Amino acid sequence: MIGDCTALILAGGDSRRMGRDKADLQLGGQSLLQRTLDLMRAIFPATLLSVSQPRGDLDTSIPQIRDDIPNAGPLAGLCAGLRHAATPWVFAVATDMPYLRPEIILRLAALRGMHQAVVPIVAGHPQPLAAFYATSALPTLRAALENAQTRGLRRALAALDVCHVDETGLRDADATLQSFTDLDTPQDFAEARRHFDEHIQ
């Protein structure tokens, strides 16, 4: 258990490429959202859920939060989570990463130190929705959110002291880095469903 951190699940995206709400997609008899909730609750003492509209199908003990600025993307969800968290750290995670391993989360947690964020780099790309953020970074991120030119989450990271963790620093926790596979399209989901049917019975 990482006691000084709150999990923040971002489930408020419009899922345009998927064509339907990704949080409700079923793998191995569970929705993507429920799988993510179960993983986060096993690692963190508190969990927040960032939503665009309240969800009535969940345990009422899970606080659901709305963005201060609607339709402003994941940076708005992250800022809302940092504002509501009662811990000095937040682990932000997308709801469409069904292979995310606890070992990856623990590996990243160990690298926080005095940084404001810990962000994996996979195939040369930052993974800001499987990353740790200090709640003290909220003013900087909030300023980026309020400026339309810097509203993208990856762009906003440039203003923080970030510990970037490359693949070499991640493979001891997940040799294939499958943890960072997200499901953006119906084809991605079909491939994941085949994987779960074949390997997870």
C-alpha cells in the first residue's frame, strides 16, 4: 500500500475513436473501469474517479469529481484530482489500460523523491496517464490549464520538475511493457478481448 498517495482514475473522455464509453467495455467478465478500480484499491488507500457525468453504476464510496473547466481534456481531470486529494501525491491513470501491473506502479513510486512528477517514457513518448504527481504541482498545472496554448497535459509537464523513467528503468517491472497498452479503437479492444480469452480464464 502506498499510503501517501491517492489514485485518480480518469474516466471522463469522450471515447471518440472507440465510438462508445470505454469504461464500460468488458474484459474477462469485468468492465475496464471496474478492473482499474480493483487494481487501484489494492495499492492506494483512497481513490477518486474523474468523470464528465456522474455514474450511477458504481459503489457510492468512490468519490466522483467533475472538471472545473468542462471539455478541457485530461489536464482538467488531473487538476480536479489534485485539488480534491487529501494526500501529497496522486497517481493518475487512464481507465483503458487493462494490462497495467502493480510492479510498474511500485517502481514509479520509488522514484518520486523531491520531484513534482514521475512519468514513464515508452517508445519515446511520455505516458502522463500512468504517472505520479505531487499535489504541490497544482498551481503550475492549473496555470497551464487556464492558458489554451498550454492546455495539453504533455505540454504542461514542461513546467514541472519531472523524473522521466525510460524503458530501461521499467523493464525490470514489466519485461514487455504491456502495462502501457491502452485501448483507443475497436481494433485495440478486439485484440485485448482475444488476449483475455486465450490467457486469462
